[in-house]
Amino acid sequence: MKTFGSRIAVITGGGTGMGRELACQLAAEGCHVALCDVSTEHMAETKALAERGAPRGTRVTTHLCDVSDERQMLAFRDAVVQQHGDHVHLVFNNAGIAGAGSLLTDERELWERVFAVCWYGVYYGTRAFLPLLVAAPEGHLVNTSSVNGFWASLGPGIPHTAYSAAKFAVKGFTEALINDLRMNAPHVHVHLVMPGHVGTSIVLNSPAVLGRPGPKEMTAEDLRVVRARMAQRGPPADALGDDQLRAVMQQLAEDFRYKAPLGAAAAATLILDGVREGRWRILVGQDAEELDRMVRAAPERAYEPGFMEELRARGHLELPLTPGEE
């Protein structure tokens, strides 16, 4: 698929970040887009941006959907059929959230919520829309994993189990589909997307999806937990007042988006280029490429402190994570 004009694309998590940029870039080529998200406000912004740059006649539809709920995903599918027709050409299972990093100290409900969005969102999206891809003359299933799909870490002292487990599942599932589709639907192609640090709002948006306060709304008890986690990593944060700590956490979350080595628009372009070129494995960002090389070269070192030091010495993953994002 060298061009996306007049095709039909489905994008989950289309309200912000890479999902928004995929929608805008596809619509600019005249691709009809159906996007879903849990935020009607964010989707409305994406729709306006996408339509502004799209040729006349390009359809952009929005659908409220929690991808971790299969009934909602099937309702999304049914709405796409009603508004766009009985087949689609591209499905981007892009939605994801972060948080609940520790299996030992984080609440099980939060852990399973992160896992459900990041894994079941991809699985349910594939189940729901694969028949529509099969019904098209040519189809492309594009599943977003992460560098945390082959490296289950953010560095020493930062548990990252729920997100990593889900992204490993997405990677294995997508790779397994290569042969399955070749045997049973050879006109449908699958692509595995593994971004490094991309400037998105995942750190800012995840607390709302998890039903937790963002940095500005944290209570004194919330901040006590943050201080304890920060103390595990390094110097204690007791010297900071509550308002100062809230401001620090908010700034760190904003830095994750605005000071990232790769913006969401550039990441979306790399993904679409990979689809055009027919590559099943799409690493997004120089940090993703470097991590891939380092993990393959020395897998036994991947979780040792010296590995992260070497990675940062090479200029990657230098920004600290916000304490509440674990």
C-alpha cells in the first residue's frame, strides 16, 4: 500500500499523541478515518485538526470507546460499518496508558486496568476488525507495542510490570500473526510498532483513565506515597512542600511530552513509512534502535545498573520519569 488516499483507517486512542497525528496525516492524504478514544473533548480536537488538512470529501468520524471493554469495541466496529462500509484497509491498535508498575505494592485493580488497556485493547481491536480487513482487497493491521515489549524496564529502581507485560504480549501476538495471516489471509499484512520515548500525553492522561488524580490534584496522602517512592530512588523529597512537589511532578510530566527526543508527528510519519514499505517490524526513534541493539547484544546485562548508565551515556532515555507514573 504505497498510498492511503481513498482508503479507510481505524485508529484507537486517536484523541491525542501518535493516534492524533496518524489521523491527521492519513486524512491529509484523503484517507477516511474512524477514531476512538475515552475523551470526547480530545477526539473533537483531533477531528477538527484532521478535517482542516484533508481534501474535500474525506470522512473523519469519532467514537467513544474504552478499548479494554470488548462490548464497546464491538459497538465501535458496528458504528464503523454503518458509517464507512463493510470493510476497512488499515487498523491501528494504538491506545495505551501507563502506571501501576509494581506487582507487590500497587493495587491489583490498577495493575489489571493498565494491562487490560494495553493488551486486551489490541486483542479486542484485532478480533473486532480483522474480518473487515479480510473483506478488503488489501489490509494492514498495525499493533503498537513498545521498547518495553523487549526490555521490561525503565531503569533500576523503577518497577514497570503491568505495561511491560502487556507490551510483551502485544509483541508476541503480532509476530505470531505473521504466519497465521500468510496462511489464512495473505492479502492482510501485520506490522509491529515499537516506539521509544515519543513526546505524547500518556503520563498526563493516564491518571484520569485510571481514576487517579493528576499531579495538581494530589492529596497529602498521595504525595506521601510519591515521597516514599522518590526516597527509594535517591535523595528524599521531604524538603519540598506539598505545592512544590505537585509543581515538580507536573513539570516532569510535561517534560516527558515536550522535551522528548521524538515528537508524535515524526513518530506517526515513521509508522506510516513502515507500512508503505511493507515492514512488519517498525522501530520508532533512535533510542528504540539503540535499545534493540544493546538488548540483543547482551541480554543478561539488560536489567543491571550499568546497562542504563551506558544507554544514557549514548544520549538516550535521559529524562527522569515522574514519580507517580510507576
